[in-house]
Amino acid sequence: MGGCTNCTGKSGCDDRKGSMFSALDVALARLYPSRTWGEIDDEIRFGAGIDEDDAAALADELASTLKASTFFRPGAADDTCNYIYVLCVGREPSLVQIRDGEVAIPDELAADATGAAPVREQYLRVCLSDVARFAGVQQVAMELVRDGDAWRLTESPRAGVYDAPLLHRFQRLVTLFPAYDIVHLDFGEISAPPSGFHPGAYPARYGGLAPATCNYVFFPLPATAQTSIYL
């Protein structure tokens, strides 16, 4: 298999990554003047990111362009981003809708209290920063499985997009970002700690690891952290 050195698109990719890193360096320096995770400048961040109106418009355009169901979801209280889920493998009612209480577990599953097979779906999860005009895209698997008297729904993100059924949509998706003045951040390039920054309280809160660059602009959890809820 050829690597980056042998790729005919390497020069263009290098130019794009150079622009990405430049924009990221400028944003981090402005947002974190103390260069410490958790010590964000609230005046700088105000209005600097992608608002919900832009996110909702992008979700609608993605649904049309990618011919897929899309779901806008606000981030959690400690996130610095909102999300768009693009359903790539699965069908509605989707597990995202079930997870968020928009629809009930389908009757054909609910009626089988013991032997129901797991339901599995694949998504592109678009992370839209609300502190800078950055977006990142992850491949996410969701699984709904019977666990005793309850249902367990697990979300498993990966640090990028890898599987063939999702790659074509991913490639089309990122071409829409420039029209919204959004810089795409490759998760493979933002999964390590930024140079010269101090982790602050992050290791004590999240298990001893230093925060990666994505934790400064998107969300605090490690990029591949699984989350589960019971329904």
C-alpha cells in the first residue's frame, strides 16, 4: 500500500494541512491566552464559532447532498461544539432518535424481551465548534442491545473515518465546509496534545491523560471514548 509520499495528491494535501494548522494555532492562542486547558477566554469565544442557525442549515444541505437522514444535536453542557449525525448504515427510526427520546423503541423489538438481536447503525458525526469556525468528522457506531430488563444503547466513535461505506459521503461532506467559512480539522491531526500547552485540571477529571487538541475546540472526552445509556 502506498503512503503519503507516493500519493499524487500529496502537495495539495500538504497545502491544506498547512492552512489548517495555521488557523488552529491562531485560534488556540487567542482562545487560551494562558495556554491552559479549561482557561478559555469567554470574550474571545463569544460569537466566534458556528451558531445553531448555521448548523441547522448545514444539516439540511447535507441531507439533500448526501441523500441521507441527518440529525442536529446540541452539545452537552461541557462540550464546546454541537453535532450533526449523518445516518449512513441503518434506517429510521434511527438509534439517535431513540436515544434522544424522539421515538420509542419499535414494537417488533419491544415485544421480544429476551431474544432480540442487537441493532447496529453507522454514522458520520460532524462536530461543529462553537468557539471557532472549525469542524471535525468522526465515524460513529451505535448499538442497541437488550440487557436484562432494560435496553443499553452504546455510541462508539473512532478517531476519523475509515470504512468504505462511509468514505464517499465523508469526501462529499467536507467539500461543503468552505461555503460556510468552516475549516475542516482532520481528527488524525488533532488527536495529540498541542505543543506548549498545559493540561490544567484535565488529567484529574479524565483519567490522567493530557488533553488532545480536539479537547480544546470540540469536547472534553477522549476522541474514542465509548458512552452508554440505559433505556
